[in-house]
Amino acid sequence: DRQNTLKTATLLLLRQLPCLRGCSRLLSRSQELGPRQRRLCSTLAQRLGLPVQAAQDNMPDHFDLLVIGGGSGGLACSKRAAQHGKKVAVCDFVKPTPIGTTWKLGGTCVNVGCIPKKLMHTAALLGEGMKDAVSYGWEMPAEPTHKWETMVENVQQHIFSLNFGYRSDLMENSVKYLNAYATFLDPHTVRTVDKKGKEVDVTADTIVIATGGRPNYPDIPGAREHCITSDDIFSQRTPPGKTLVVGASYVALECAGFIKGVGFDTTVMMRSIPLRGFDQQMAKQVQTYMMEHGIPFIEGAVPTAVELLDSGKKKVTWSLKDGSSASDEFDTVLLAIGRKVCTSDIGLDKAGVSLSPNGKVPVASERTNVPHIYAIGDI
């Protein structure tokens, strides 16, 4: 009876695709079927003793849950689902910055955010502590010096250890890691492309989008060619020298603080107000403190061009509210003018997922308008 049932089911599938003339041919065109049909066809063929190798070669890997993005949210989600017995995969791929910076598994916070920022901020605080140490009885060199290269090397080594830990966690929880860029082909299928250009299609019953965001670049000459962002500064092997930080968000002020704190002249260019969205009485206190500690602010200014000089310095030209313009030369120009979510190049339209005008994904309890697709984190 069981064998008859299997044969009947096979015939029913074949009738759904009259252009095919047998279960083997049906399997060879398995890409045209949904994930459940593919699994059923493969099982039926094996039970009936029909060849299935061609189908297995073309058939996408199927998972209960596919997570796109290997940051804090994506990793936590994938590991917890695997602990509940689900077959899970994580796709994570970092597109290089305009100057070529990239990083490994762990997302923004671990690689180019909270972790390296706190470590470099600690370096700056240690420098300030040395200045006060003499009053507490410590005999210190008259002028302690800081070596940027040593700090960056040790910060990066710490980050590498965290990257390794995340890879190990995924292995221990039987989560498949795909170091590849994922793009939707349909609501249940994504195409992954690794750094060598190899394409692999993956299907899943449930998909979680956790792609996070990347820094914005202004639409001015030289911005992408001659400037860096927070994606670059934490792994920059050469000292930044005289630095201009464009922006007055918390990312901008944090970077300006530790760059100045380890000994480099730093200026902040601010279009309007510091720390927009925060309590302005406190924000002004932060600005005043920074100015008192040697960080000047160029207020009401917007950069209009960045030019690379023969000396290697960057000439920055900016306009002011009164219509006038000014310029100065810097060794490093760090842009921190906000971030944009990474949702525009992953084929969400093919999955039917709606987007807000700002690129973010509207959700209700983290569920998008497509019932089996969820979005978490900054997006």
C-alpha cells in the first residue's frame, strides 16, 4: 500500500508538469519546483529506485531558517533557533569600503563599532591618566608617547579572536555559515555569491533579514576617493595625523574624542547641532567639554569638495550658513554623517517585502508584510 501511495503521488506531481516525461526528468528540473515539492520528489525517486544525482547537484540547500546577516542580531537568532532543533544557515558578507576595508563575522559592533571604539577610547583615557599620575606619586616620563600602530594591531588581534569565537559558536550549534552575499530570487529562495563569484541557491521555510547598515557618503567630489568612515578608522595602520571629523553624531564625537586623546589634532565640522535626537542641554555640555580639551568645532558648515594634494594631504572646502566658503588641509578626513540600512541590493522586491521611503523594513513584532520573512536590528 505504501509503494502504491508513493507511485500515485509521483503521478500527481507529473500531471502538474505535463511538459516533463518521467520522475527523473522532473527531478532534473527541480529548480522549477518549490522547496517542499523538491524534497518530496527526491524522496519519491529514492524510494522508487530512480536516479536522483542530477537533481541533488542542482537542488538548492534547504533550511528551516535562513538568516541574512552575521551581526549581533543574526548570530543570536540563528544560534537560538538551532538550539531548538532547527536546521539553520547564516549568510554574511561584507562589501569592501571605497578604500578596500573589510572584516569578518560578527557585524558592525564587534568589528567597526562598539568594541574597537571602547578599546581606543580606553587608550585615550590611559593617556589622560598619565598626565594626572604624577600628582598621585607616580614618576612618569615628561612626555609619554603613544604608538598608533601598536594600538591598532592589538585591537585587531582582539577582534580576530572574537571572530574566531563566533565561527566556533556556529559550528558548536550546527549552524551552517555561508560567507557569501545573499540576494532574494523569490520569497523562499536566495542566491548566495562568495568572493570568488561562486553562486549557490539556498531555500528556507523562514527567513530573517539582519543586514544592518553602513555609513553614508556625501554627494561631493572626492568623498569616496579621499575620505574614510568609521568602517575604516579602527583598522587604519598609519596614524591619522591632523584629522577633520565631518558630522556631530555620537559616532563622530566618539571618534574625534579618541583620536584627539591619543595625540592628534582633531577638528569637528558640524552642520547644525551636536548629537541630534539627544537632550540638547547635555549635548551642549559634551560640545563644551570637547572644546575645552582642544577640539575646535566648525559650526554651520557643510563640505563641498575634498581634493588630494601632491603632498598627500586632503584639501577640504566647505560652505557656511552666510554663503561664504573656506578651506583647510588635513591628513585624514573622517565622514560620520549618518548611516543607511542595507536593504536596497538584496532583492527584497522579488520576495515581496515592502520598504519604507528611508529603506527600512516596516514590521509588526519583527514580521514583515510577507508572513515567513522577518527583519531585526537596525533595518
